[in-house]
Amino acid sequence: MVALNWQTYDLGLQINEAMFASEEDRGGYVLKPKELRGSRATFDPPADANAATLTKNKKVTTFSVEIISAQQLPKPKDHRDKGLHPFVVVEVFSADDKAKDKSVAEGGIGVDSSDAKGISGLGAPQKRRTMVVKDDGFHPLFREKMVFKVTTKFEELAFVRFSVYNADDGDSSDRTLIATYTAKLLSLQQGNISLKAPH
């Protein structure tokens, strides 16, 4: 059983939403990967996970994301009549990213993940971001390609989060979240995808 705080649209809730978003997972539950279920009836999840870690081979998954543009971005709450300076952050989470060097990325601008505390089962993600487009919230063009390489034993537990921020006063270190969308990596399709985030 999992308990989630439904009052705050945080990373835990976003990953939960992504877990059940694909057609084959809309039945109300998703089984753990077969290797984590095991054949033992120990009722000891850490022991089962440790056994699975020893038996399953790691797989390298490589994928690319191209952030092309955004349209008609909403102004953040309490935003004065200043221009928007948007940029996009792409984060990749996997069940193995607590260990170092489990994912690498190229393209875009690197983002320091050292301050990320991670959540249960997930460590600090691999992060890349686009450049800041100054004074254009109507139709900012980013045109930046990022390539991610994730080494994981559980590809079905890899997630990608896209977050659009406003760089307050044009500085990306002082930012306000505009929109976010999280998807299971295996649910993403090849080709041009228009993401419409509800939050």
C-alpha cells in the first residue's frame, strides 16, 4: 500500500500519475517488475529487492529529447507586468540512480543535482536544461537536443519529467515553476509530441 499527499502536486504524485497513465496500466494497479516479485514468500521487500539486484542484468537505455518550442505560457501567480523568460528542465529518474554514474547526458546545459535529496527508491536525477529565452512567453523557441543514457535493471521504472520555469529577471537560478509533466519512459513515443501539462 502507498500513501500519497494529494494536496501537493509534488514529484511523488507526478510519478504515481505517470505510472498509471499508459493504456495497459490503467487497470488500477501495476505489478512490480517480475524480478522484484520473486518466488520467495518472505514478505521482506528489501531482501527481495536485494536478491533481484543480484540476479538481473543491467541494460543501457539511450534516448534523445529535442525541446523545440512552447506556446502561450501562462504567467506565474503574482507575476507583475514583467516579461516571461522561460526555460525547460528535463529530469530522468530511475530505480538505480542512487548509485553514481548510472545515467549520463549530453546537450543542453547541465544542472547541479547535488542539492536534490531524492525520494524513496529514487535518488538525484540526471538533469539538463535549455537556454533561457528572454522576454518571450508567447512563442519561445529553444531548439535544443539532449541525449540521455541510463543504466538500469528496471527500465519500466524510469521516468522523464519536463518542467517549464520562468527565470525571474532573466537569471535561471532565481526561477518560478510554470508547468510540469512527468511520463514513464516506456510510455513516450518516437516523433513530435505536444505536451499539454495540466499543472
